[in-house]
Amino acid sequence: MHFNPNSSRTFGSAVHPGQVGIRNKRAGIRACTEVNQIVTRKTIAATTLTRAKTSPAARRAAAKATDAAAKDRSQPRFAPIRTKRVFEEICEQVRREMAAGSLRPGDKLPPERELALKLGVSRAAVREALRSLEIAGVVGLHKGAHGGAFILKGDPDIVTRSIRDMFHLGRISLDNLTEARTLVMQMAIELVCERIRPTAVAALEKNVDRLTTLPTSGKASERVAISAEFYRLISQATDNTVLQVIIEALTDIVLQQVEQSNIEFFPNLIAHRRRLVQYIATRQVDEAKREMTEHLQRLRRHLMRAERTAADNKAVRALAEETVR
């Protein structure tokens, strides 16, 4: 038999080299097993300690934060898409043609059926668009053999109705309304003094004469009608269509409040109007602006006082009704 001559020297023993190798192998396996068990026990202990230090509530919060962050990253931020309705697109096309000059006041739009075919839409959509344009004052609808939809010149009352609606809905306060009117009238007076004509001065003087015929205890509606005409003459004297529309819109709403509040006749109203007309006729801009501003500010204070009184009375009535209940 041939033995490995290095076996005994290697292990330092005279025992049979095969037995020595088996014992060493078994010892090595046992040592590795023990090391693995020690490492496993330490790992479990460390993990357990870490979990013990973190409360369940903290773990849940961390998990939620992680989920939220992942969700925020994964989901794109889309905005809602707002498409126009068919009738709105039809209205816009009509307005574009007006802006381009293809449609002028007095022009007649194609019949409903023909317009629907041209646009590739239903007659119901065309009908709804025409009604919308009619409400906006863009077209007038006429019945009969020679009827149809005709382009209008434009109705300034549309502006008045829009501002009035915003005022009644609380979007515009009485304070803002009267302030804007004062500022607009200051600008208007400058133009009036520059552009006034003798015929316009005569019309203003005639209006003031009509005011002198009214009794101081007369109905507010009569004074309001004459005042509306006075400011209309002022607006026309500016020779500015935009200012004319704005002045008449603001004046209409303010005078409506004057009539509803039943404000008493200002003792110096007639004298104020005569001085104002004189300043305008002689083109005294600063004096005319001061005269107009002082009057409008005085009217503004009266209206604000009447508004507060009305609000207080409303609150008292509401409280009384609540007490009865």
C-alpha cells in the first residue's frame, strides 16, 4: 500500500493518515456551522432591536410617506380639457367675420338650414347660436317672408345691463360704482370743454330750465329723468363713443339708486347745473371739473348713507322676525 508520506508530518501525528483526515473534516464542518449560527443569531438580534426602537405608528407614517412620494412621482399632473360647445364656436365664427369686415350692420346671415350645412352642424346648434347672438345684441331675428338673422349696429344697453347685473349680484359695490363715475366724469369734462359746440350748450341750458319747473317736493322719478338727459348730453358732447357708453351705463345705475332711495331734492342743484354749464361754455376746465366733482361726491355721500340705513333696517327686521319665531 502506498501512503502519502506527508500526511503524518502535516498533522503532527503518527495516527493513520485516513482517520486523521476524516476527523479534521468533521471538525471543520462543525466549526463552520457554529460560525453560521453565531452570525445568524447576531443578525436576528440586531434586526429585532431596530424594530423594537421604531414604534408601529412611526413605521406606518413612514410607509405612508413612501407610498405618497411614489404615487406623486408616478402620476402625471393633467389639467382638465375644456372644449367649446358647438353653438359657442358658431358665435365665435360670426364675430370673427364681423371683425374681418365680412359682416357689417344690416347684413343678413344665411338661412338656418344653409348655415347648418356650411358649418357641418345641426340646425338646433345654429338656432341656439342665433339666440345667444340675439341676447348679446349682435343680431336681430325677424320673422316672415323677408325675415331672418340680421347684424345689428350694437346695443349700448348691453353694457348697462351687464354692469347692473354685477351690481345687483354684489360683484360691484355702490362705493366702487360712484367712485368710478366721478373719475370718468372728470375725464369727460376735459373733453367737453375742448369740443363743446353752441348747439350742445343750448341743449344743456334748456335741460336746466326744465329742472326749474319742477317743485322741490316733486317725484324723484321726474328729477331722475331730467338728470339722465343732462348727463346724456354731456356724454354726447365728448364726441367719444366709448365714453358715451360708459357714462350712460354708470349714470343709469346711479340714478336708479337715487330714485329707489328717494333722496330729497338738493337745494343747490339748479345753481350747480347753471354754474357747470357756464364753465363748460366758456371752456374753464378746472372750474368745470371742480364743480362736477363736488356735486358727485356729495351725491355719493348721500347714497352711501342711504345704503347703510337700508342695511340697518333690514338687520332690525331680520332680528324682529327671528325673535317672533
